[in-house]
Amino acid sequence: MSDRPLRVGIVGGGQLGRMLALAGHDLGIACTTLDPGIDTPASAVAPAIVGDYDDRERLAELAFGSDVVTYEFENVPVEAALFVETMRPVWPPPAALEAAQDRLTEKQLFTTVGLPVPMYSPVDSLAGLDEALERLGTPAVLKTRRLGYDGKGQAVINDPLLAEDAWRSVGEVPCLLEALVEFDRELSIVAARGADGETVCYPLVENHHAEGILRRTLAPAPELDPELQLAAEAHAHAVLAELGYVGVLAIELFQVGESLLGNEMAPRVHNSGHWTIEGAETSQFENHLRAVCGLPLGPAEAIGVSAMVNLIGEMPDRADVLALPGAHLHDYGKQPRHGRKLGHITVRAADDGTLATRSEAAVAACP
């Protein structure tokens, strides 16, 4: 058996690729990224191939330099993943990319495996939007079927008379109209599955957004009903099995009373799982690499309680953050820009009361 490190190719060189490469370092797993950017967050910690995601020459270079290939964002061209799969295993499977890239396909997948979703209707024209509004009523949210993230490609419609404005604002492209759900809170579950079907699920977490961007995650979700955790895990297992999935998957959920509705999924490591680096027995990044490399998965139990605070647009003073008890700073090495995720802070504590105090202090330290 060769003693050389396992080699993992990562399509994408953003902060998720960076954290995957850092997790691989301690495991003796060598990561290489492919990204069109020259100075990416991941390139500071791992070798980087510069090339477009559909550049077959660069994709082949990544494949032949790797034992297995994965990706760090869900908009990798499916054709590129299928091309790489002719040379090396690609995990998660390209079918997961295909399902996650189209909100209609994603909703149909959730329905197939028994995960309820908000009422919705496909919309391909302004006339179709008017018809969908008659069926679903208002308020409703119009979402592009493809490429929307962090609140982009969405428009809330409170009055049918404003349908045309909403249609124009999302670019007059194929969409879904969803009934606006009056949920109690937004949750997500992160799970990892190996090629042998071994699966671990992290605790449900509670997510808080502003302007469509995740701002804070509380882990585990406060006042978490064990039955709700079991229900979320059952849904995650069903999606993973349906896709023949290997790697980490995140599913965003709405809690409505004692029920869960599926919102979206991400076939990759996820922002709401960043707390696992310090706050879980095994981070989501390590478990993703373990899964795609065919290694045993690590336990996913939480260590105490944690809060993850995203750093958006501007970084705080490093000394101010490091002076906070239980705080861990992650700087992605990006240039400041409005609305851009530049890093995150994870705060750990032994109990919810202490965590609340520490997380508020972390938020106060941010610009």
C-alpha cells in the first residue's frame, strides 16, 4: 500500500475550499483546487490550478493529479462534473448537483422522499405568474429556479398588482412562486454519508438571516425537541439514500409548530456548519474529506453550545475578537466588499446563558 497522502481535487477555491484544505492537512490529505481566480482564499493554503470550471484541459489536470474530486459550491456545471467522472470518482455525485441547481427539481426530490415543502407553482411567464398568484395568493415569494443564493434572485410579492415589477426584478427567467411560510424559525441539518452508507448527522441548528444572508447560527438549536431532531435526521437519510450520496449535505428547513418543511439543500459543506470546526467532535470539513476518501466518519456530537457569527463586508479588529472568552476567529483572506462573507467567529460555551452573553459580545465587536 502506498504511503503517499490521499489527493483530493476541489472544484472551487473559495472559503469552503480553504477550510477543506486546512482540514485535510491534519489528516495527511493533500488538496488541490481549480478556480478561475488567481488569488483565491484556498490558494493561500493549497496548490491551485487557474482555469474556468468548464475548461476541460484544466479539469483533466485536476483529475489526473487527484485520487478523488469534490466541489465546494453547487453551481459547478454538471457537464464538467460528468467529464471529470470519466477519469476519477466525483463525490457528491453529479446527480446531487443537478438536483440542487434547479429549485423545481429540488422540490420534486424533497416530495419524492417524503419531506414536505411549502406550496409552490412553476412560473415561466408574466401570465403564468398571474395565474400562480391566483392559486397561491399573497404574500408569496418569487424565486429564480437557478443561480439564486444569499437572497439573490428573489422577490416578495405582497400585492398581485406588483407582479410585473417582481417578474422584471428577477430577470424574467423561469421561476418558482412559493407561498410565504409563517415559520417559527429557520433550521438546518448537516449530515455526512460514506460510500458504504455510514451516516452521521449533526444537531439541528437555528439560523438567523438579514437581507437574505446568514448572519448567525446557534448550535444546537435552542430548546431542541429530540423528536424534531429525529425527524430531520430521517429526512436527511432519505435524501442521501435517494441520491446515492457521498460527502456532506446540508438541508435548510422551516419549523412550523412541530413540523418541518424543506426549503433548500446544498450538496457541499455549508455555512451553517462552520461552528463544527470548534464546536463538534469532528468538523463538517473533516467528515466531508473522510467520506469522499472512503475513510470512517467521525462523531458529529456537539461540544457544549456554540454560536457562529458571519463577518459581512468588513472585518472586526482581530485583537477585539481574540480578547473575547471562547471566541475563535476565521479570516478568509478576502478583500472587503459590501455584502461579502469575509470570515466568521465561532463562540463556544458550556451553557446557553453564557453563550448568549459571549455571542452578543462577538456581534458587538463587529463593525
